[in-house]
Amino acid sequence: MTFLLDTDHVSLDQRGHPIVRARVQAAGSTQVAVSIITVEEQMRGWLAAIRAATTPEARTTAYQRLRMAVEYFASFAVVDYTVQAEALVSDLRKQGIRIGTQDLRIAAIAIVHGITLVTRNTRDFAQVPGLVIEDWSAM
């Protein structure tokens, strides 16, 4: 695999963003992956929507969207958060890198696996030494 989609690009692809969708399709399923952190972020969101639903219609819709997310993630390799990634997160914190914990975990996964991170959040991720980033949303 060559590219790791950040959560923002996963959301864009799921919503049918034409540029992102074309890039994901052009790269192919063997070249594009998602991190387990991104899966966690989306699952937490859909589970929260299910818990917050107050009507049968809202609950039904939330469950349908959860199913759609599961099906979406099944079409990609999911890259694990490893002991090496955890150690890198700790090292990056010691270096003074101050970005969100989940973003730092995603960055560490990309670095450990030698994968380019695809994200719009270039301001934060550019702080991480050794991380290669691309933004497919504006190309």
C-alpha cells in the first residue's frame, strides 16, 4: 500500500467528492488503506448517533449509516496501530509535536509503515518530522 487516507479524506470519499473519489479509484484498492484510528473515529460517531436517536426514523437512519460505514471500510486494507507506532507517538510528544492525539497516532502509523498520508490537515501534519503528506481534495 502506498497511501493512507486520513479521516477527512475518508469522509470526502464517502460523500462523493469528485476529485477525491477519482483519486481513490485511480489508485486502486491495493494502493489505498485506512488506519484503525480512522475506523475508530467513524464508528464512535455513528454509535453516538444511534445512542442519541430519539425517534424510530432517526435510529433506523443511524443504523443504516453505520452499516454503510462498515461496508466502506471492508473495501480497504485497515492498517493497525502497533507497538512501534505507540513508541513513535511517545517520541514525537517528547519532541514537542503538539497536534491532536488521534492525528498523531495516524501520523505514526503512516511513518512506521512508510505510507503517504492523504489529508487536508496539512497545517498540523506538516509539524510531524518524516511524515509525507498529500492533499487529494484540491488537485
